[in-house]
Amino acid sequence: MTVQAEATAQETFTRQWEEWHTAHERVLADPHGFLAVTSLRWLDATPTRFPDAPGAWSATEDGVVVDLADGEELTLDGQVLRGRHAFGVIAERDGLFPTAGDAVIEIAKRGGHDILRPRHPDNALLRDFTGTPAYAPDPRWARTGRYLPFDAPRPTTVGAAVEGLQHVYDAPGEVEFELDGTTHRLTAFNGRTPGSLLVLFTDATSGVTTYAANRSLSLAAPDADGTVLIDFNRAANLPCAYTDLATCPLPPAENHLPVPIEAGEKIPAGR
């Protein structure tokens, strides 16, 4: 490859990374994204009122229930809710998002517990957000690896950013890559789209230049022969890097890399 071709390839690589990073920041800074979360409430059988959400909320055998007083209302899928409303049983890692004025009231289940997580677009954390620092994109950290599927998905229990909480995910396999002559393997979970993968990991930069608890890397579906691109330049922070009101999963114990991965997003300002 000529010097000019190398320069052009680097420019393309950098531009594509900048487009990815900008899109990731845009999602994070959404008016009802994680930076807008004002509290994390763990619901129980006692109807309880909170200052950042209308109604009295409780968790029953039949799911989450809200009792709205006169003059209070929520809107869900275009339907205005008043009085007493039962949302039904919510599946693990699923959620409902009724609105209350300009706020969104997230109702979800995490680790078997029903939670309420109001999101207000005027939250100070969102208002003061100026972006996430990151390493400069470097093609060295875009590694061609192999996907090694398990014979059957393995239920894998991991910790969470909230003490005492656990998550269970099915791990379909591992990804393997080489760095400086050493082969590494990481347990992979299913990604957002069919066939894609998600890797949670830490490395020697964790707690130094990158967020200590976890780093997240989305991978496109492997090729038919198992070839997969592992681009650490796109290692991203999960919401718990920005707010203590997130319940993000931690990496499996085996997903700690003993080497520094000096790529991807760094510790957010103020954290």
C-alpha cells in the first residue's frame, strides 16, 4: 500500500469512528436517556409516592400498580391513565415508558425486582453533559478474530453496578483474538440484532483511564467461517459510567484482559 493509500485508509477509518462516536453520544444525550434519570426506586407491596413521579407505586403478584390521585395522569401508547392502573407483570430486562408531562417514567424489572426510574429532560446530569473523552482511533486495535460457539448456550451469572444485584445471560460462545503474539478469549453474549454479539470486559486501563467496572463492545455477526471483527476503538461506556442510578451488568470474571487496551471511550468527566 502506498503512503497516499495508507493516509486515505486512515482518514476513512477515523471518519467512520467519529460517526460512530457521534451517534453514541447522541443516544446518551437523548432528553429521556440515562443522563435524564433522576432516581432509581425499588418497588415493594407498599404503595409509595416519590417526588419525581406522579402516583403511589407498588409491586404486586400481578405486577406493577400505580394509584393516581385526582388531577394526576400518565399517558401510555396514546392512552391516558387515571386512577388505579395495573401494568401487569414485566419481563426481566423489559420495560414500559409512560409519560407524565415532559418526563418519562420507566417501569422495568432488574434481577427479579420491579423498579421505577423517572427520566426528566431538565436533569442536571443531562444539562451539564459535554461529551465523553476517548482515545484517538487507531487501526491497531481493530483485530480480526474468531468466534468459537459453544455446543449449547451457557447461562452465565454476572454481577451488577448495584451491589447485591445479579444478571443471568445466555452466552452463545467466545471470541478469540491475538494481540502482540498472545491469544486472548472473551465470553460473548447475544447482541441487539440477530447473530450479533456483545462483549463486556475490563483490562489494564480499567480504573486508570477507562471506567473501572466494565467496558462494552458490540460486534457484528461473525462470517460463516467464524471470522469476526473485534474493534476495540468502539469500546463504549455503559450508563453506570455516568450515573449511579443504572443497573448495568459487570463482565464475567474470565473477561479481564491483563493487557492495556488503549482504545475506546475513557472515564467520563467528573467520575
